[in-house]
Amino acid sequence: MVATLGLRPVGEGERRLAPDLARGVMLALIAVANSAVYLYGRPYGIRQHIVEHDLPNRVAAALSMTFVDGRAYPMFAALFGYGMVQIWNRRRDDAEGLRILRRRSRWLLLFGAAHAVLLFSGDVLGVYGLLGLVICLLLRVRDRTLLVLAGAWLVPVALLSALAYSVPHDPEERAIFWSLAVEDPLTALALRPVEWLMTPVGMTGVFTAGLVGVWAARRDLMAVPDGLMRRAAVGGPLIGALGGLPLGLAAIGVLDVEGTGAVMALNAVHAVSGIAAGLGYAALIALLAQRIGTRRGPLVTALSACGRRSMTCYLLQSVVFVALLPPYAIGLGGRLGSAATVALALGTWAATVAVAECMRRAGARGPAETLLRRLTYRRG
């Protein structure tokens, strides 16, 4: 086995609050977004959300579309890019840091493939693995080039998102994630690899967010937030809300949208504004972490423990959802509405926060993180 002796994982005492707190909080939004796609057995509307009729479910669906869908994954992508630069900065004078980053990205691809095939085909770990390989090619480029590439990529983000979610379909049939609505587990198993290969088309925004995260890490903005971060903390979520609200209102029938072109335009705006929202969420939590400083109460400690074990907690969410929601399991996805599903998602997230805090008190890392570290920082 090849020895990698110079570079080691970051110790628990060396970690900063802002990225861990951001991951811990945003896993709540990941849970809400992922759980919604498990609902089946009713007509499907915009972005494959089920069509709701009663007020609580309509409100839950609209809020999810406005503040959650397409907003949490870009934030995680920005943190992913930020973390890659931190690894790179520790050994940028030789090729070891680059080898570590490439190896970590390739293992993330394999982790994502296993997650997708066994549990949830909407996996994002594989997408982050691809993002990591792209970032490895761009670690030495100038800041201006990095930002130009990030901005230029917004064009395919808008186009692909508009096409992926705007194709006319029979409302009685799913257009994506077919495995979540079939009763035979073997059929679902066969469908998941195909669905996983299609997933990056709906998550193209992570590449822009990841490159912005690289740029921000070069200035260590999450450790020392400046005026730009304060403006992003206000403007990002505001842009996300303004860009997401029209699609949310259209999904519940409040806004009447006629024609494929109008739906495509709403989807394009929703996708691009989601990147701004995700970056704004990260900036907002960085400012909160700066204000908290060392005065961490039990809630912040537990949330940051969850963020340190974000991959383990993300996978645990899938285990719970697969056990409860699909038709080949308990089948709650065919009976729950949007409001109850949001409650289930937040309850699942809260349970993973509690599990992570128990691990922290026991001095244990997350098993997924431990395995990835061993495979990445392999020793002779």
C-alpha cells in the first residue's frame, strides 16, 4: 500500500465552528428536500411534488419549494470547495495534497454509487466527488478566472434545470425517481443505478457554488467574515426567496402558469436563485458562528457535532426514509401529505443530531467519516 505520511486528517481540536455548524443546520433542509420525493400514489405537479389540496399541505409544499428545494445542496457544495482548499493549503508545495484530494473525490464517487444503489438514487455524494475532481484541475487558477467560470456555468445551470423539470408529463406517472413508487424491491434496485446517473443533471448548480467556495476559502471568509459576507447573508436568502416563491405558488395553484415556456422560465430562475440562497445561508451561519465564538451552549455543540459527522447523518436519513416511505417498505409515502412529511424529516434530522452528540460525548467519529479518512489518508 502506498504510504501517505506527511498529511494527516484535521484533529477535532483544530476544527472551526462555522463550517460544522453550517453542515449540521443545513442537514435539516436536506432531510426536508429528500423526503418530499418519496411521496407517491397521487398526481404529480411541478418538480414532481405531489399536488396538494388542503391548506396545511399546500403551505408546507410552497415553503419547501421557496426555501429548501435546490438551496441546501449548493450550500454544501460551497463548504465542500472550502474544505478542499483547506486541505490543499496544508501541503501545496508538493503533489501530496493534490493526490489526497483526488483520492478523496474518487472514494466519494464510490460512496455515492453504493448509497444510490442500496438506498437513495438522489444521492449527492457522487456529485460532490465529481465536483472534487473538477476543483483539483482548478486549484492553481487565478481568482478572476475562478469567478468567471463560476458565473459562466450559471447559463447551463439555468438551461438544464429548465429542461429537466419542465418536460410535459402525465400527472399520474412519475417523470423521475421511478424506483420510489414501485412495489417490487428488486425492480426498484434495478432502477436506482439509472436514476443516479441522471441525478447530476438536476444538481448542476453545485459546480458554481463549489467554485465560489474555493474562492472564499482563499480569503478564509468563514473564519473572518467581512462586509461582503454580511451582504451575502442578507442578499443571498432574499434572492433565493424571490426566485423560489413564484414556482412555489405555481406548484400549489395560487399562481396560474400556462405553457411550457413559462414553466421553463420559472424553473431556470428557481435554480439560479437557489445558488444565491445556498451561499447566503452559509454566510449567515458564518456570521452567527463568529458572534457565538467560544460561548457554545448544548444546542450549538450538538449541531456542530452533527456537522462533523455530516456524511454519517446524511446516510442515516436515507436509512430512515427507505424504511418508512417507499411502497416496498412500510409505505407511508403513499399516505402522508407534505406537512406530515416535513415533520417526519425534521424529526429524523433531530434524531441524527442526538446520535451525533452521543458519538461526540463518547469520543467517536462518524463511521462513514472514519472509513473515508482511512481510505483517503492511507498509511503504510
